[in-house]
Amino acid sequence: MAAHVPMSYSGELINGELPMLLDDLYVVAGCAFSSPYGPSPCIRVVWTNPSVTKSIGGIPVLTNASIGLVQSPGSAAQGVVFIASHQTVVTD
């Protein structure tokens, strides 16, 4: 599970909501992965497929086509982010 923490507020809303941007921070919770060497927590989300047509302040907006890859401290893949809800106005 990842919670959206906007990096900065540009004042621009999409359908009255803050958009998710490529460089926003996400708090990852509920990750129980471990490695043979010990615990390997999920600490970051790396996004692929951001919008190529919509950006805010030069930073691409994330859409339903965006995929969040969760990584460990050593950059090992830990799975994907499941987005419970999102804006549907911006599409590519």
C-alpha cells in the first residue's frame, strides 16, 4: 500500500483533486518482503508510463496507464502498486 504525499502544490487541480505527479513521494506500507539476507522492506515507488501530454510545472502527471514499481533499499523489485482510485480526466 502506498500513500500519496505531494512534493509541492502548484495550485492546479484535476476534478477538484491534487494530481499524482511523477516526482511525488509515496509512503509504502504493508510490505512484508524479506530476502535470504534478512528483512528487505519496500521503501520507494518508481513510476513508469507517465502522461506524455499533460504535465504540471514540467512534471508529468500519472494516469491509469502508469505503473508503480515498489523497490527495496537495494533496488530489488518488490511488486507493483495497486491504485485504489485516481483521476480519469487525463489520458494519453
